[in-house]
Amino acid sequence: MTFSAKTKSTKHIPQRSCTSCRVKSDKQDLVRIVRSPEGQAVIDIAGKLPGRGTYICPDNDCIDRAEKSGSLSHALGITVQPEFWTELRNYVKSHDVNTDLKVRSVLGLARKSGTLLVGTDNIDSAKRKVLVMTASDCSEGVKRFASSRENITLNMNTEELSEVIGARGGVQIVGLPQSSGFAKKIMSLNIERGSAFE
Ligand SMILES: [Zn+2]
């Protein structure tokens, strides 16, 4: 018996539908919720709990809708206990921590590869469209500079941003060419964007 045919197809990422909005996503990007043996809704953090389960987007709109419509209760075949909704919202909030880590890793890699534009001068002289990202405590001037471009306010201050990109300090703004894979990765993370995006 050989497994060669099987190993070739292991790149397939399983898809699941959100119980609230019904949109299909990669299984790993959804929160799995199972019905415990005691008939309670439980967040399946490691994705390994047995039992009747369903999936939901880590998104407050989807959670609100699932609570109002009863879709989660229906999917699990129980009435979800009221305190579970708070637990789920808190869990999703902590999911943002993962987003922060991803942003940090992308910025670090972009800096190493020489793709990251550091400071307003470098962003200004770039010939391509740039996604700009500002530190949470950047100056009014930098804020104004960013607001005329597609921009994201990072969940890190000047000191943290400088550290992430290995700069000496005082970095308030960085940019990535929008056509770069790094910018696309950042934009796929669902971070709230500045008004220039609209
Ligand atoms: Zn959803």
C-alpha cells in the first residue's frame, strides 16, 4: 500500500460555512463552537473537541446576527446560554492579538527584503501607489500626510513600530507598495482602514 497519491493532495485547505452569514472560509479562519456533553456551547479553541459543532466568523456582526436569529442555537440543537455570547465576543477580541502578530511579522519581513518604505520622504518619492501605516501615537502632521492616502493606523506606538522594523526609533509611518505581496497580506487581515479607502 502506498500513500504517495495522498501526500500530493495535502495542500487542500478545508472550507466551512459560517453559521451566521453562510459565507465559506478556510476552516482555520473560523471559530469552531461545539455542544458539550452537558448541552452547553463551548469554544473549540484547538479545533479538536468532539461533538456536534458549527463554525462562525470571528466577527462581531456575525456574532450579533447569530444571537438575534438563533442560528447558532439551531446549529447546535440547544439554546445557547446567555453568558456564552460575552465569552465569544471576548474570544474574538483576543483573536485581534493574532492579527497584530501577523502585521508585525509582515512588516519585519518587508523591511528585511527592502520593500518597506520608512518615513514620509520615502513614501512620497515612491513611484507606485502606497499603502501607508501609521503608529498609534503619530503626530498630527503625519496623520494629515497619511489621510490623503490609503492608510491604516497600526495597533502599536512609535517605539513598538521602530522595534518591529529594527530601526533606531522615532518611526511614525511606514509604507508598502500596494502591488506588493506584503501590502496584499496586510490588506487581507481585515484591519480598519482610513477614509482614503472609500
Ligand atoms: Zn460569518
